[in-house]
Amino acid sequence: MAAPEETAPKAYKQRGGTGGEAMPLRSIQADDQVYTSSGSAELDRVLGGGIVEGALMLVGGDPGIGKSTLLLQVCDHLCRMGKRVLYVSGEESARQIRLRAQRLGAHQSDLLVLTENAMDQVEAKLQAVQPEFCVIDSIQTMYRPEMGSAPGSVSQVRECASILMRYAKTTGCAVFLVGHVTKEGSLAGPRVLEHMVDVVMYFEGDHTHEYRLLRAVKNRFGSVNELGIFEMTGTGMRAVEGASETLLSQRAKGASGSCVFCGMEGSRPMLVDIQALVTQSFLQVPRRTVDGMDSSRVMLLLAVMEKRARLKMYCRDAYINVAGGLSLSEPAADLALCMAVASSYVDRPVPGDWAVMGEVGLAGEVRSISQLERRAMECRRLGFTHILCPRDSVRHVKAPEGIILHGVDTVAQAMAVLDLMPSS
Ligand code: TYD
Ligand code: MG
């Protein structure tokens, strides 16, 4: 039931709408989408090419992950390009914002700053200033006093976001909403806005991770799952170039329990190091901890290794980690995980110039994966020479020069190829 004080959303005429008429699709004019660069190639990639006029974009993530910093850098860039930009902060004082901007070397611009929590004041200022770009930092601090509920409550967050949506859609101003997410994925947080906005981007992980990973989980203007990699430096967020190089840079070569996998993060292939530590367990129920992969998927794969590859996991603890803080969701990472586990189990390394990819089924079968060719190209670029992959994929793919594809049908075969079979 809607709270009684919640006002019904007002109808509005959207720019580029059909003006209240039903129009035949073929008579609708559509120019190519115009993207304005945010000044950061990584952010542009996540946005699907850049900022679109009238877009409402949500940037979510843990407190302290770098949302305000990144957006202040974007504002600075847009101002330098001669755009009219308004930065609304409900969290920090003007002085704090100025100090942060100084740190970023972004304090000499004409960026308009407004510190305000009351939504009607923000709306009035938007009407007066008519910015082309606007940042609301954060949506949880905005409120309409007449609604009675506290700032950050579901009804306030929704109402304020719908006011901003109306503003964006009628004026063409592109609006970034900052939203904090707590570990519990708080209800009043950005999740309640996902259906309203055009683009949803989340910073993955927390600020203890080395890299700040920004992923688009919804994008009406581009493909989802695009990943931007940043690093927090003394002077703001810096894009990390050469994702694969960076993610592999600290790999302990020659150590057991490490296996390189090439994932597709959106449209970009990316090499990551999947790590496993398998040790004898002294507990009734062996311990399993997983970071960077879906833990139920990992449990399933450990069971497959137990049953199909005869690894005695029932009396072993297993710790799984994806180096660099990346979260992998592709089943194509299964085989690499299994090989990392097997490698730690027998305490023999996977050879340093091998990369592994393939989905693993419950029968221990290795299933085909998509885009093997692109993944193989990336492996070659990073100096890998052998790829262990599903036999099925090998039939359809021509190996790039300098790469040898080794097709396998089962996890047991894969272990045999890499010499990771336990002796007993
Ligand atoms: P911030 O952008 O305020 O995070 P959010 O808006 O997501 O809550 O980032 C704050 C952290 O980043 C804080 O711990 C200080 C650090 N930081 C830097 O390391 N370098 C910088 O240049 C800036 C501005 C912040
Ligand atoms: Mg902030």
C-alpha cells in the first residue's frame, strides 16, 4: 500500500516522445544517439559510449568507494568542455567539496555547486540554472519535508528520483544520481530505483580492494556488464589501462593453486588469476570461503571434483579467491577454478603459459563456451601459448597463430593434460 502522503506521479510530456499521439513506428524519426564523453574512457565504456542527453543514471556503491570523486572529475571535464553543470550535494559542505576539487586539480572551473537537501529547492535551482548536466550526491539525502517520512526512506527516494526523472526527460539534462548501497543491500537504497533509471552502474566490492570496478547492470543506451577499472590515487580516480596486464601483474608464477582464466567482461576479454588454497581440514565440516565467485557454484564444482576426479574434498578446507577483486559470473570460469583446486590439492603448479576456460557440468563434462577466439587473442597478447578448453569449442575455432588449443571432454582429462592427477 502506498503511503498516504506520497503524491501521485504527475504526467509529463517527454522530449522526443510522441506528443500524446500514438504514432506508427515507421514514421518515427530517430537520429543516431549522441554521446558526450565523460572525460574518462573507462566510464564512457561503462555508459555504452558516453553520456546521453536526458539520461537518468544511477551510480551505486559502498560509502567511500569513490562515487563523489569520480563524478566531481566528470563535472570538471564537462565544465572545461564549456557545458553548464550543477553539482548538488546533500552530504558535504561547500568547503569540503572545494577541498576535494583542489585535490583533484579541478577547482578552477565554473562548476556550480549547491549544498541542499530539500528537493523543491533543488528543483527550483535546476529550473533557474538550466544545466545540461547535473549530479545529485546522494539521492538518499534528498527529501520533500511535506511527505513526513525521513530522508532515505523508500518513499522519499522514489519521489525525489521521479521528480529528477521528470526533469531530465522534459529538459534533456543528463542527471547522475549517487546512491549508497550497504552490505545488506539496504531496501531504501538504490535498488528501488533500478526500474526507473536509464543506466544503473555499481562499484563492485569495497574500498579495501585494490581496484575500483564499475559495472553497468542496466543500460538503455548500450550493452550491460561493461566493466570499468579504476584506481584511487592521491589525485582522484584514475582509469586503469591494460586490464589483463594489471590483473595478472602480481601473479605468483610457479605457485600451485593458481590458474589463469580469460573472462569476457562485457565486450572486453580480461585475464584473471583464479586462486585456490586446499588444505587438510581439522573441522567436522570443512571450511569453504569464496571471494569473487558465486559460492554455491563453487560448492557444486567442489562436489564435482570429489565425485568425478576423486579429490578427497570432504576432509579438506578450500579457500577460493579471484585476484584483483573482480567478481566472475560466467560459467566459463568453472574449469579454471577446478584446475586451481586440483593444482593446490596436488601442490603442483599449472604451467605458467597456460590459460584455462570451459564450463563444467555435474557429470564432470567440459561444456563449450562462447567467444573462444577473442579470448584466445587476448591470451596471446599477454604471452600465453597454450589454452585448455572444451573439445567442442576447438572444432569451431581456428587457433590464433602462436596459440595451441587443447580440447578436453572432462575435468579428469583436463587434470591429466596439466599433470594434476593425484597419485593415489
Ligand atoms: P568518495 O568519492 O568520497 O566516496 P563515496 O562518494 O563513494 O562515498 O571517496 C572517498 C575516499 O577516497 C576517501 O577514503 C578518500 C579517498 N580519496 C583518495 O584517496 N584520493 C582522492 O583524490 C580523493 C578525492 C579521495
Ligand atoms: Mg560521496
